[in-house]
Amino acid sequence: MWVVKIGGSVCTDPLLPHWLELLADLGGGRVTVVPGGGRFANEVRHAQREWAFDDLAAHNMAVLAMAQTAYQLHAINPALHLAQRKSDIQRVLHTGRTALWLPLDLQRDVADDRSNWDASSDTIAFDLARNLNAERLVLIKSCVIDHRLSLADLSARGVIDGPLADRACGAPFPIELLHKAELAEMRAMLLGDVRYLGV
């Protein structure tokens, strides 16, 4: 099973429907899509700067931002099936469909090491991949990806967040980053082209 995180900035791009179609068509039974917060999360950042409320409230609002993005993606491509809990995801995948995660269970009553802006939806996708015993985590980004760089280097350049880079060392699955224009590469990976699977 693969976890594929679609960055929030990709969710305002004309390529978005093509990504959703690809993942719905070729990801059935094995792909869980994680939505970024996108423009909805940016509104949370703006509101926090304006009103100076704490990070716990901002975290819960950002989770809702990811959920709003999930509903947006589902509206664009209803072949993606919303799933909130691990059991829901497993049920969707078992029926041969592509799951679209609705991360409402990430809301918190008490602050923890995830309820701050350091841990973005990149880290959240990584956590889900570990929880699901995923075979692979793929992050779709709007920025150009230098595939020669390590995750630590990509974190230093702001491409991924620090907690992901810290926790990825020794991860039981590969972590791939793709640019939003690399649809052909994602298609090849899903079709099992060994040139793109690192095998």
C-alpha cells in the first residue's frame, strides 16, 4: 500500500485533475491520498497572525483545512473514496478503490509534538504511512525537486519540514518526492517500472 500526499499548492494548479484521475485509475486497491492544507491552511496562518491565538487552536484549524481540501478533491473526482479511520481506509482499499484520507481524528484537546507548524502535512503523511505499514510514501510538490539531495538537504531548503527529515532516517519504506509535472514518472511507478522504483 502506498501513501501519496498531494501538496496544498498543487491543489490550486491546473494539473490537479490529472493527478486525481491518475491516482483513481491506477491506485485502486493500494493508494491512500493525503491532502495538504493549501489555501485553507494559509487562511489559518493569517488568522493566527492577526489574533495571536495558540498553536493548539491553529493545529485543529489546520486539520480542518486538510479536511476541506479532501472534500475539494473528492468533489473534483468522486472516484476517490473518503476514509477517516484506518479501518475505513482498509475497507476502501479492499474493494479495489483509491482512498482519500479525511484526517479529522488528528484534532487534539491537549498540545503534543504534532500540534504546531513545524510538523506540516508532510510529517502527517509520514505518520499515516507508518501507521498503515505502507510500502512507499510519495510527496507531490509544486517546487522543483533536485533528486540528488538528501531529505535533510531538502528540509534545509524548505522543501519538506524538519520533523519529517528527522524521522525519515530508518523508515521502513522509501520516501519519494515528485514535482507536480512528473505525472509520467508517477504513472510509471504505479505500473511497476523498475527505473522509477529504486529496485
